[in-house]
Amino acid sequence: MSRYIPEGFSLTVLCYNFHILSQLYKQENLNIIIAGGYYHKRDFMFECKEAVDLIKRLRASKMFVSASGIHEKLGLTCAYPHEIATKRASIDSALKKILIADSSKFGQVRPGHFAQLAEMDEIITDSDLTKEWQERIAIQGIVLHLV
């Protein structure tokens, strides 16, 4: 998502991922807040208690979050336990919550639970999402974008 932010767009971004930071740091009109800490090479994520505290003190109009697993009953999950507190704090600090995940993540479960599907306001995924999942999402009143 971060690579699609147009040049010259004025925006403040709270970031806890090195990959996203590397795509944004050259854009002059962006204000970037880094929630730093320990760097996890496997998922390019920064994480520590102080970063989570920073996120909890800030507010965002929109929050984009990814998930490694999306299950009807077990909710949104991530691959690594160190992601949980950061993702949870980000969700709690945002007005609008937008899940970005490819269709292969639906029906999957990973070790770290960080949210329920119903907490999301919108979902962005690919057009291979099954009709069954599209119906589940619609029933919960979540806006679905198939790209």
C-alpha cells in the first residue's frame, strides 16, 4: 500500500516496519513517525514496549493492518507473537481500521491473535476471495474492496 502514496501527497505516517519506511522516506511531503525498538529481520518489524506506548498515545484517522491468518471464529492472526501488542495498539488508536490481505490468508490461523474480524471497517483483498467469504464479510457490515 505504501508504494502507492502519490508523490507530493501531504500525510503523516506512523510506521513500525522497515520495508514500509524504505518505500516512504524520500517523499518530501510525508511526515514519518517511527515506532522503533528491536528489529525483527524475518518480518522487517520494529518492536518494543516504548514503541507500543508511543502508538497508544497517538491517534490516526486510518490504520492499515495486515494479517497472516483470517478466520471466521478465531479472528485476525499474525505469524509472530512479537507483532501482537504493536498491531493491537495501532488498531485501538485508529478511527478507521482497514485490513489488507490476499485471499490466501482467509480461512488460515497463525499463532498470534490480535483482533476480531468485526473490528475492521474495510478489507482490501484480491478478486480470488471466495463468494462464501464475501458473504461473511457483507453480513458483518464490513466494506469489501476486491482488487
